[in-house]
Amino acid sequence: MPRNMSFALTTDQIRDRTKTVTRRDGWLKAKPGDRVRPVLKCMGLKKGECVTPILPSGWLIEFTSVRRERLEEISQEDVVREGFPVMSPVEFCVMYRKHGDRADDGKVARIEFRYVEVNDGLPEVSTT
């Protein structure tokens, strides 16, 4: 089972697959080829709450590029790829700091990804 990655602030962007980059504090061991399941929330769940996948069953995201950089290095193109086409890089940084922790070294993981459908070797099921 792949690791979960929360997208609470960009659920719609994941669902409509317009988000292709994410910045994260931590994720120091992330590398290209890693696959994760995008979920609504995976930490701080209350007793009885369950992880809620955002994409349909069988869909994951696969990391295609991972690097560490200062948050302030974000380009306008990456702000759009993050799912915020009307924000400026400065506005994105303010929003990120409001919702995220800050890494000790001032850098974040920039993770580029693609959407992949996996069937784990199971045969496709026809509904007709």
C-alpha cells in the first residue's frame, strides 16, 4: 500500500488533475518514482475518522522530480502548477507560511508529479 499525502488545501486541484507540483516541509526521503495516494487528510484524525482518498480507486501520483529549494524561489509558472493560477509568488509564500511549518534550513521539498492509474496486476473489470 502506498504512503498517503494530504492535499487538504488543494483537493479540487488534485481531483481535476490541474495540480502537478507540491511543496512540502520534510519529505526528505522522497525520490523520483515514489508513488503516493492523495488524500483529504491523513494526520490529526479523530477517533473513528478515516483517511479519504481524493482520486478514484486505482489512481496514484508518481513523483517525477524532487529537489529542495527556498520557498521564495517559486516562479509564477510553479504557482499555477501548484493549483493557484490567480496568486502571485509572494501571495503563495504568505499562504504557504500560514498553513505550513517552516523547515529549519529555510528550504522545502519541491515535488513534481504525474497522475498514474495502477491495477496492481489485477484484471480489468468490465461493467458491460
